[in-house]
Amino acid sequence: MRNLLIMLSIAALGALTWSPSAALARPSLSDTPVTVTGTVTALKYAPRGEIDGFYLDNGTEVRFPKHWGGAVTQAIAVGAPVRVEGRQRIGRRGDAHVKAQVITNLNTNARIVIEAVVDISGQIANHTYSRSGRIDGFILSTGDEVRTPPHLAATIANTLPVGAAVQVVGVRKTGKYGEEYIKPDTITNRTTGAVLIIP
């Protein structure tokens, strides 16, 4: 009986270790800045029907958050020549696409800024917290909100205390409810020189 339980435990651990879903849990991402131009050939739709991207005549797939669909389609339409500034990304299934930051209609010069690159300095006025009580960012003395992953809560608390002078480099984003915040790439404590790279 004891041997049977041991064998079952080993089999269960093996199944967890080799689970196909575990292999797909983290996408392989390439986050290279790119600028592409082309003509919009078709819109891309999310599973519930929201517009969350489009395709160019050169084969490029462009993606953006679905709550931006209305603003983007007011500025561009199928057949419009566009310039897209963004980040080249590779998804979980090896699908290459451009995550749009700025989209410009080259006929009308209409410009949609989805993410603006920022380099801002200030002091940490206070931390912000997730529903579970972990630090998930901070408010700068400039009034800007900086959001960080909750798993970095302890690191933020130890290296970026309230009152610290910091430099934040990242992108300014607009949430689905119209709220603006900064998603940082790096945060530097200007007193200690410590640089926190946000994955």
C-alpha cells in the first residue's frame, strides 16, 4: 500500500511538471521598438466582437486594447494608409504582431496616441495598494500614478519608500475607464542610484 501511494504521488508530480498548459503559461516576448507603414486591409476582432487591431497589406498584424477600438476606427478605415509606431511582440503561439503605441492616418494626419513614452522625475508621495493589500504602485509629487506588478510589492517597499526621489521611464497609458497611469520600464531611486527594471 505504501509503495502504491509513493508511485501515485510520483505520477501526479510528473503530470504537473509536464502539463502542456504549463508550457504555454508564459509567452516568449520580443519587445523591440518598430515603426511600420502600410494600407489597412482588414480590421481584427476580439472574441466578443470588439475591434482590437487591424491588418496591413504587407502582412503586419497591429494590435491595441479593445477599448480603443472606437477611437481608432474614427481615425482610420479599411483602405487608409497608416504609420504605426509600437513594439514588435511574439505571442505564446509564435504569432508576431505590433503592439501599437501611436497610429497615424497618412491621408488625414489624424493621430491616435495609445501609449506615450515618458521620462519623468518626482518624489513618491504615497504608495497605492491592490485589493489584497500589496503595494501595486505609487503616486508621484507631480500627480502621476505609476503602476507596478503586485509581485514586486516587497521590492518596491524596500527600495522605493515614500519620500524617495525617483526617475520613471515608461509609457503613459489610458485605462478602460479613461484613467491615465504610467506603466514603467525602469524606476531609478535618485538618492541611492538603485535601478529597478520592470519586466
